Amino acid sequence: MTRAESAESWLLQRCGRWSSALLSGFREPFPCCRCSCRRRLLSGIMVCFRLAPVPGSGFLLLCLVLGAVSSYALELNLTDSSNATCLYAKWQMNFTIRYETTDKHNKTVPISDLGAATYNGSFCGDDQNGPKIAVQFGSGFSWIVNFTKEAASPSTYLVDTISFSYNTNDNKTFPDAKEKEVFTVNNRVALKIPLNDIFRCNSLSTLENRDVVQHYWDVHVQAFVQNGTVSTTEFLCDKDKTVTTAVPIVPTTLPSPTKPVVGSYSVVNSNGTCLLATMGLQLNITHDKVASVFNINPNTTNATGSCQPQTALLRLSSSNIKYLDFVFAVKNENRFYLKEVNVSMILVNGSVYSISNTNLSYWDAPLGSSYMCNKEQTVSVSGAFQINTFDLRVQPFSVTEGKYSTAQECSLDDDTILIPIIVGAGLSGLIIVIVIAYLIGRRKSYAGYQTL
């Protein structure tokens, strides 16, 4: 058995069949390394990535969990030359980028589906440089966070800087960008963390610099892991410390929830209104085996978003809802549908509940029309999160003069199917009456005769 075959067999035993699938086709010998992947109890797929060796850091193995629980959950475990964990991080993130078009208008594009990522350049640090997490994804996107120690404070370290780069030469993401080049934004964070603690921030954090808005949540990181063991002592961000003071979402009894108030929402760009939505929204949440229902109040809800040729975003937010995203997409060049839902909100116990599904297929209608469903309809984002809609009407593309176009009704509203059912039931009833009358008539016709 060759070294490559031996290593592949060893990884298969440690990480399961997904590592074997990844290694198929790799035939160059490589040193055996300790698999740091752990199975996640999420409804997704775990893929183990093997990256090139980093000097002084051994081999880097990453677990990327993709699924309905979150749009992009990352877990990184860096090991040093002795196979001891030296850096641990787990987080979720997405981005919003504004750019100028060739016709001198501004467009905003959300980046939430980061696709297959690589992590070249991540390392544990040495005597000259601090630890670094480097992520590359999509067509020219790069995200880097640097950590440093302060000589004056040996018991703490800093989340020093975060930089994000994007390439507007990517015509799919930036189809009509005026300037075609690589842009980089740098953010000075200077967040001080105790050396022996793991930093935790479940709440939504936002960095805004020039034309880029970065969102992070469910963050856990320890950049200087001591003795190869990740700490269980948490150092909380300020938002997590005060999150219990926020107005909680009060759960209601599931069997008889009240009908939500119908609200009207819109998105406006430089050309006018580009997205219209009218609906009553009811959120059904199951968390820690506790089910609750929350009706969205349109009077206290803000609506923002963006419109692109192939995608459109409606984002709702309030004091309890950090964001509730409805992402629409075009398919087959002639129809639109609801493709993605992302939500992050504060629950009654003060914790932040975040979930996402980027592979939905609801509210399908032709381009140039609107989709309408007056009766109650359920959008199942996951087994633990559903959205009930009432009196729904939505048009994410081709809005003219700020008004809805002709609506395509959902099957629940289509009463034409009742006509053949009613006619069929009536005919069946008539036949039954005729048969019964016939049998009664025959019985009476023989009543006056006796057998000789």
C-alpha cells in the first residue's frame, strides 16, 4: 500500500466517506495528518478540506457545514506541527456591496451564498507574525482577519484588523460595473480578548466601510489556544451581555394563533419602485423543543432591499428581528420564484436565533406579472422554522409605475377546480336517487301477488 493509499484509508476511518470522496483522484503522496473534523448535528453536509501545508502550522483541515440551518457556517481548527490545536474559530457571515454602474447609478448586491471556499494563507502565527484567518470564495472574493498580542498586556490579545476584497471584473455579480478592478476595504477592530478565553458573539455584528457592509453572527473564536485545548470559558461581546434587555418575542399558544396584520412593503432604486410585497406574516419557531408563534407587525417593521436583473432582495427588520430576508431569483429567463429566506431574531430567552435556506422554490410566476395567494400558505424554511403568509401578493421584478401587474393566483385560490367536483357530486347524487326509486318501485309492483 502506498503512502497516499494509507493516508486515504486512515482519513476514511477518521472522517468518514466524505473525506474519501474528496480524496478520490488525488494520487500524489502526502504525509498523514490528524483529522480535526468533527461531525456537526446540523441538517447539512460536512466536507473535509485538505489544504497545502503552512510553515510552522502543520496541515490545515477545515469543516464546512452547508445546509438549511445556516446559509454559510464555517468551522476552522488550525493545528501546529505537533498536531495540537493552535487556533479555533466558528462563525457565520454575509456581505452587501454597493457599486456604480455604467449609467452612473448605484446598485447594491447581497453576497450570502459564498460557495466553495478555500483557506490558503491561514496560519497559527510565529515570533514575527500573529495568527491569521484567510478565506477565499467566489470569483475574486477574499476575507482576512489578523490577530495580534500586545507586549504591554500579555494576558490579552486583539482581533486587530479585518479586510475584505472583491473583484468587479466578475460580470455575473457586477454585470454593469463602471470600474472593473479589485477593491479592498480595511476595518480596524482592536477588540481585546483574554488570552485563555474563547470569544463568543451570537448577536449580529456589522462593519460598514465605504461601499461594503459586513455582517457576522454566531461567532466563536480563540486565536491563541493554550496547550492544544480550546477554552470553555467564554468572553462575551457587549451585545450578548445586554441582549436579555431587548424586548423579547413572546410565544403564543400554537393551536389558535391570531391572524397577522397585512402590511405593504416596497423597495426603491434609482429607477423608482422595483419590488412590491403585500402580506401578513406569521413566524412559527421551534427552539429547544419549545414551539412559539410570532406575528410581524408591519407598523413597527422597516423594509429595505435591492433589485438586480437576476435577483431581488426584500429585507424586513424591527426591534426583535435583526433581519428577515426574502431573496427572489429568475429562472429559465421567463419566471421568478422565492429562492432564499434568511432570518436572525431575538427569542424570549434572549438568545439569537438564526436560520437560512438558500434552496427554496415558492411563489412561482411569470416575469412581468405578480404572484397572489389570498389563503393561508406555508413557506417551510426548515423543520424548526416556517412562515405562514396571508393575503399575499408580491412582484419582485418588472414593476411599472409602482403598481402590481396582472396576478397569477396560487392553486389554493383557484376555485375553478370546484366546478367539476360540484357537478360530479350532483350527478352522483342524482344517480343514487334514481336507483333507490327504481328499487322501491319494483318492490311495490310485486306486493299484490302470491305464489300458487
